[in-house]
Amino acid sequence: MPSDLNPEEAAPGRTPAVRTLLRLWPYLRPVRGRWFAAAVIAVIASLTSLVIPVVLKWMVDGPIADGDTAGVWLGALWVLLLGLAEAVLFGLRRWLVARPLSGVEAGMREALYRRLQRLPIAFHDRWASGQLLSRATTDLMMVRQFLAFPLTFLLVNGVTILAGVVVMLVMDPTLGLLVLIPVLPVILVCTAFEKRFSEASRAAQDQVGDVTTLVEESVLGIRVIKGFGRHRSQARAFRELTHRLRGTELRKARLLGAIMTVIVTLPELAIGACLVLGSVRVADGTLSAGTLVAFLSTALALHWPIVSIGFLLAMSQEAATATARYFEVMDTEPESGTSVPAAASATVPGGVPAAVPSGVPATVPSGVPATVSSGVPADLPAVVPTVCPSPFTATAPPAREGGLRLEGVRFRYPDAPKDSPPVLDGVDLHVRPGESLALVGVTGSGKTTLTALVPRLHELTEGRITLDGVDITAMPREELRSRVAVAFEDPTLFSATVGENVLMGAAGGDGAEDADGADALERALGVAQAGFVHALPQGAGTQVGEQGLSLSGGQRQRLALARAVVGRPDFLVLDDPLSALDVHTEAAVEAALREVLADTTALIVAHRPSTVLLADRVALLSGGRITAVGDHHELLRTNTEYAWLMSGAALEPEEARR
């Protein structure tokens, strides 16, 4: 499908091509010595071609006019040597720039990949993967080609044309001025061409990204396409995109054809006029035949430098567009190590955000009157589960405690409309050290979003989250993510071995399968009940396919769970980690997981009672807030909404809340 990003929005305003291309200098600086040497060699090679007309003038006016055969052979030898020298110098230029410029391209690609790893999840949510892939491949290839050819030859051809014009003016000022007549029209045409070709080039490169996105989605979703028989509709969508791209490329070709017509025709007319006028003057005896031959030879030697202006301008515009697209990503602000959200930066004594008062304690002493949001009377003859009121009505901040604490957490997606309600609105929650807490709520209530805030996959809008009393925004991301392990409901596996995929969750995260890593791997596979690994062709060394699609959903989920527990994290965040398992495997995983949870502070998103029973306590997320916290059985008895969620009864959530 087409990209959601409008090129005009992604790059507001058109930056001049020269200014855009100058941003490549920091990448070119390390190889500037070889590049300048190559440029100088190319200039010398090009100027060598201008010596040949001088030799021809000497031959025509000298040995040929005098009938000196030996002189003719000597002149021919000089022309041959000059031609060979030009060829060798151009070959040397290519050798000088090939390796370093390939290194520049590789360095830019590595820098782009590092930046993509550091950009926030919100960025990746907005950008189509094909747009990013095209920037890392075709765009950088265009940049390398520009540095290797157009950048050099814009300089070389400029010097060559200037030197050639000077030589022609020295040979004969009248013919020299005549051949300069097309200069002004060519400049005006090139100026108009630059703007229009830049727009077409940007559109084409964005459309390449759209095509790449569609191809990637079709390959990854081939099972869905085949399963629903949607190959024809996908083919139509692909055809529409490719036809649109073809139309844009044809527009570029028409523009290039138009400028090439002007650039070729006007100089040829000028050379033709010089030939007629020069021939008349040779006949009159006011100009030597050798001078005319040398003049026309010089003009013809300048034919390619002049004609190539169109190609060089087109390639330069494409490179400028590719550079702009590259820096759209590189200029995006990455995740900082210890940045603090603006709303959380204002604090009062005690470290509590001034704008968001903290919540209330997670438990209420037995026997204290309370009213539950589900409408259950406050005089129930049992321990009453906690009802967490809005953080904006809390009366006092709690004492700093260990474990995982969320205080007045408020979150709205960065690209959400300003008048839309926040996904989370004043969440207060405390998971005590060594405790496991299940997070329950209807679909779309924000459970997954809340779990993504703990490892800072998203940044808080307001409030704060602490681990053992330390604000996560004051913690380097590397340290934070070494302490917090996450297992997502929709697991992602990489095109690597099973062992490498699991050991990504170990300390260091490099997937090294040393002796300690092998022990940790076996333990993690045991916890996740992933014994199927040993039945694979190469065991833990078996390569899994792209996205792990060679495995079943339950197998992928178990490997993702093993990856989460392999590093024995201090904090464990599990987003419905057992949803794809059959009841027997689920029971076995739960039994093994209980041992892990005994030594870990865990937050578990749950939809089924069996998963809820893994936890010590349960928190109900409703309306963007935690509305109840307590034991599973207590909440079943005292909270209608929770009972509805766990029972799956045919009752609407709104009715359950009444």
C-alpha cells in the first residue's frame, strides 16, 4: 500500500540541492585525500584530450602541408600516446575511488541502521518498512554513484569546458565568441530543469519505497494471501503501484529528453556555424586550415562534457533527493539514555511529579470501610480488594518502596489527535519486590501499552515509573533493559538459530553459545517447555525461517518466553505469554514458570483464569485507570466487571460495570 507519509510533510520546503549534498561532506572527509587525487587525475586526463587538437593543428599546418611523411607518423604517434595516457589516467581515477567510496556507502548504511535501532517505537509505528528499506538500499546506492561519478565530473567537465573555451578563444576569438552563444539559453534551461526533475525524482523514490513495502508485506503475509485467495487483489495493487512508478519514471525521461535536446542541439548549431564561417575564412586565406581543424577538434572534444551536463544534473538531483531522504531518518531525534519527559521534570520535595500527585497504597487493611467501583457494598465480610482512585484526588504521596511502581501514569500516542482521550489516564500501581501481578482488562483497555512503558518502548506523557525506587527515565536504557525482560503476545523471531534467538535475552544479548550460555539456554527452554527444540534437525542450532514462520505459533511463543527468562531478569513483563498454547502445554509451562516468578518481580497481562492464577495479585485496568487490585478469588466475588472478564459471560462490559 502507499506510504502514509507525504513527501511534502516528511521534508517540508525544498532545500537547494547543493546545500543538501554538502551534508555528505562529513562522510566523505575520511577519504577526501583519495577523492581529491582522483579528481585531479581526472582533470589531467580530460585536459590531455585538449592537447590532441593542438597536435592536429601542427600536423595539418606542418608535415601534411609540407608533405613530410615522417612528421605525419610522429604526429600520429603523439596522438596515440595522448589517447593511451587519457585512458590510463581515467582507469587510475576509478581505482582510486572505488574502494573508499564503497566504504563511505557502507559507513552511511551502518549509521542508518544504528539510528533505526535507537529511534523510538512511535517512529517505527508511523513509517512503512519499505520506505526505510529503500533508504538503506537504493538511496545509498545513488549517493555512492554520485560521489564516484557526477560529483567528480561536474568538477572535471567544468574545468575542461573552461579550458577548452580559453583554447578556442586563443585560436580564433571570432569563432570562439560564436561558439559561446548557446551558453545563456542552456543555463536557463538547466535552471528550469533542476526544479522539475527534483520533484519527479522525489516522487519516484517515494514510490519505490511503496513498492518495496507492498512486496515485503506480500512475502511475509503469503499464507494469508493464499488462504483467502487474495492474490489477484494484491497483484492489482502491485500493478497500480508499479504503473504509477512507471509513469513517474517516464516523466523523468521526458524531462531528461527535453534538456538533452536543448543541450545537444544548440552547441551543434554553434559548431555548424563555426564550420561554415571557418571554411569561408580558410578559403579567403584569413584562417589556416590547421587552425580550423584544431578549433573544430577542440569543439568536438568538448561535446561529451557539454552533453553530459544533462546526465550529471539528473544524477545530482537524484542523489540530492536520496540524501534528503537519508537525513529525514538521521535527523529524527533518537531515544536518549536518560531523558525525562517534560511532564515529569517538575518535581516537589520527595521526587514526586508536581503536576501529577501520586496514587494510594496498593492494599487496604482488612475491615476498613470502602466502596468498590462495581457497586458491591462496603461491609463485605472479607478483605476488600483495593480500589485505586484517580491520582489527581490522592491526598499524599506514598513512601518510596522497592519493586515496580507506576505513579500517576498518563499516556497518549504522539500522533493521536490532541482532543482524543489518553490511552492511560492516571494509572497508579505497585508490584512489590518478588511479587507477580496479573493485569486484566477488556481488549483495547491499554494493557499492552502499559507494559511497553516499563522498558521505555514508549515514553510517558505524564507521571513516572520506578524500579526499586529509581525513576526509569534517570536510568540508562541499556541498564534498564538489562533489568527488565519482555515477552510479547505476538513473538518475533529472527533469521538465526534457535539458540541465538533465545540467548538474545541473556546478559550482553550477543547470542553467544558458550558453556554458561548453553546451561542458561537449557534452563530457559525447560521453563518454556520448549523441548521440541531437541527434535529439530540441528537442535538449538537449527535455523528458523524469517519471522520464525517455519515454527508453529505456540512454538514461537515458547521460544519468546524462553528468551525473556534466560537472563534471570530482576523484572519480568509478560504480555499474555501463553495465549497460543494448548491446555496441556500451558499447564506444564505454568508449573515451570512459577519457579521463575518466585524470584522475580513480574507484571503479567492475562486474559484467562489459568494465567491469572500464576500471579500473587490481580489489577483490573478499566477506562485507562486501575479500578481494582486484589486476590483473584476476592475480585471474582466482589467485582462484577472482573467476574465478567473471567467467565466470558454474554454480558456487555458497560453492563458489567453497573
